[in-house]
Amino acid sequence: MILSTHVSLFNIIFGNRQSDVFAFYQLSNSVIVLDEIQSYKNKIWSEIICYLKELAKMFNIKIIIMSATLPDLDILSRFQAQAVDLLENSSRFFAVDCFKNRVKLNYDLLKIDKDNILDELKIHLKQYLKSDKKILIEFIKKKTAHDFWVDLQENEDFKDIQIEYLSGDDSIAERKRILDKVKKATDTIILVSTQVIEAGVDIDMDIGYKNISKLDSEEQFLGRINRSCKKEGIAYFFEVDEASNIYKDDVRLSESIVLKDVNMQKVLELKLFDEYYKKVLETTMGKYGYHFDEFIKDISDLNYESISTHMKLIDDTQDMVQIYLIRTLYVDGEFLDGKQIWDSYVDLWENGRKTMSYAEWKIELSRITSKMNNFIYQVSKHNLHIGKFYEQMGNIICLEDGDKYFTKDKFNREILYIKN
């Protein structure tokens, strides 16, 4: 069994690098399970489903596609063999009371003007401050989430309340600390988060607030509320940031298929995802059909580079650099000395191969890099001002005095872009 990311798998299937080609043949006679396929860019959904069908036939592969809001991607295939539904009537599971009615939905905050919604949110939160509830607030823009978290911390009304902030900037250690604290909390706790909370985070909250975006994102969010079905959950939806400014070219942000539309509120409440995705897929075919024709031509012309570029799931990260911040951390009952770990990493690369077998060296490198992940952050090279640094190894720049890059114990990447 090989556990991989969507990005890595797509690099193997569509990539044109040597390392991709080496792994490609190993897909034959395999079973591939793809989870949360709706998170892929919908402008290449047609290409994905058609290519996967042909790949499965040629390589004797079984491909299982799964999602809580699974779209019927067969609609996008071009006269190919139909996919098989593993559940004959999946909608009956959505209709089960403990699933459909696990969380009550409230849209009152959507009526509030964007300029006033953050103040209204703080007022709305006050009703739960003495309720011993776990409260999740999700924003779709990192800056808005961070600023709201700071605002709550400095607000006199929230001074006795536990407040945490989770974002993609957090290290592995910080992420674990926050989630453990939320899970163990018995008093009122507020977790302000970006959309990082939607995927692969196992927490059970009582109250939820979310900036609207795509309907399947709303459903992912609801999966974090009253997860155990032992209490009563409620979710409030609001809008302060427009999702269309963040998710470029995503057809799921059309006015008629987001929660501002009353019909879509009903779709989410009754879990009528087939009805939702029928509209999405029709729009996708109409808007991006010409991309598919170009894709097929590239395949017939063996235009590998164009195929690889077109099928990338995320934008190129060549303008990103990894920053290693030397600090002292306390993780899982152990003090980690960032400088000592960095020096061990450098020594391993410079001298380890002279004293160890390759297998020993790889094992030790794995151990060191595992600890290093607690100190590494990925930032853009654009307008980066770091001045003198301690050392650099490959794409990792090591900076001393790492604590100065944190504000209220949270990594503040903006400090790296300030000229001294």
C-alpha cells in the first residue's frame, strides 16, 4: 500500500520528468483510491475522468473515486464506458436523521452588510461565552482570520475565553498543540481558522460560523460540527470576503449555486448534491469544453510538456522558498533545540555518507527531517527581505533568532518582507 497526495499521483500520471516516468509503469494492475476528488480544479474535470477511464482500461487498474459530495463525473466523459456506482442508492444515507439533521443551518448573518459583519460576529458570539461550547469560526482569507483572532484576544468581553488560531502557516507541532487543546477543552473555547480546517482534521465542535464559498466546502465544514451526533449542532453562514476573489475561474461560485441563493440553501439542508452538481457540470462543459479538445490534440501530438502543465493540480511553487527558524520548542514532552537539529542536518549531508551505509544515512536523514518540520515555513521569494542569514542548504534558508518572526506566538510572515 502506498499513501500519496493528489499532486504526487497526478505528477506520475501526467508529468514529464524522469522521476515521474520511473513511477508510471508501477500503476499497472493496481487499485487506486481517490478521496475528495471535488477539490480538484473543475476546469480539468473532463480531462481527468476521460483520461482515468482510458488509463484503467489499458493498465488493468481499478479506480475508486469517493467523496461526501461526489459529483457524477460520467456526465463529462465522451462516449466512454460508464463508471459503476458502488452504492446503488447513496442518497438514502444522506437522508438518515443523524446525518441530515445533525447540524441546524442558519443564514441570518448573510443579511448583514459586509462592512458590519465582523462587529456583528463578535456580538453574536457573546451568547455562547458561558455555555461551555466549542466554537469554530472559518474565514476564507488568511488575513481576515488572523485579524479577527487578534481582535478577539484584545477584546475585554473575551478576556476569560480560550481563543486559538489555526492556519496553513502553523508548524506540525503548533497544529498538534492547537487540535489537542480543542479536543480536550471542557470550557468554552473559540477556534478561528482558515480553510485548512476542512480537510483531514478530526475535531468535534458544537457551534460553527463560516464565510460562504463553494457548496461542497460548506458541507466539509459541517462535517466538523457535532461530528459525534451526541449533542445539538448549529452552523451560521456569513460573508465578509468574496470567494470569487480567491478561487479564480471556479464555476461553483456562480451566483445561482452559492448559499446566497435560497434554492442552494435547500440543497445543502436536504443534501441534494446531485441537483447541485448537475448545474455545476453543465456549466463546466460549456465553459471549459475547448480545453478538452486542446488536451486531446496534445495527447495525439505527444506534447508531454503541455499536458504536464495543463494537468497540474496546484500552481507552480518555483517562486517559494523554505525558511528554517532557529528556536527552542517543547514538543510531545521533549525540548527541541532548533540550532542543534539544523547543525545535525548539515553535518549529515556533509559527512554522513563518509561514515554510514546508504541505508543508515537515509534512516537518520528521515529522523532529522521529521524534527526539522517543526521549524520550517514556506514563503514566497517575491520581495523577501531576510538580510544576513545563518546558513543555507539547498532550498532551505536558516535564520537565527527565530522567535522575532512570531507575533502572539504565531508565525508572522509579513516580518520577512519588511526592509530593515
